[in-house]
Amino acid sequence: MGALVALMASRWARRLAIGIALTGAVLLFLLNLRRAGETAGRHAKRLKQMERQNDIQRRMLEAASTRPRDRDDLAERLRDGRY
């Protein structure tokens, strides 16, 4: 323990320790930034997929709302050429 205290008492050792600490902090920041970017990319992909699914479901519901109610309605539409 005494050797560590004596080593940190010197000026160059303190500067080296501060430099190492700053380098470590910058490295951790960059790694966290990369991870946050990956997470944002996954969220954007999920959002795009949900929007696509919602659009498909909306089109299916619109098609179901205009479908013929029964056989007679279907036959009438086919005769009129509206189907």
C-alpha cells in the first residue's frame, strides 16, 4: 500500500492515472453510444413492421366492410358487375 501511495505522489504518475481514467471514460461513452444506436435501429425496424401490419389489417377491415352480406347480395353484385 505504501508503494502505491508513493507512486501516486509523483507528478507523472498522477498525470498518467488521469489520462488512463479519461481514456477509459471516453471508451465507455463510445461503447454506450454504439449500443444505444443499435437499440434505436431495432426500435425503428419494429415500428416500421408494426405500421406495415396495421396497414394490412386496415385494408382487410375495409374490404370486409364492403363485402356482400349474403348470397342474394353477392348474386346481385355479380349481375350488376360491381364486384
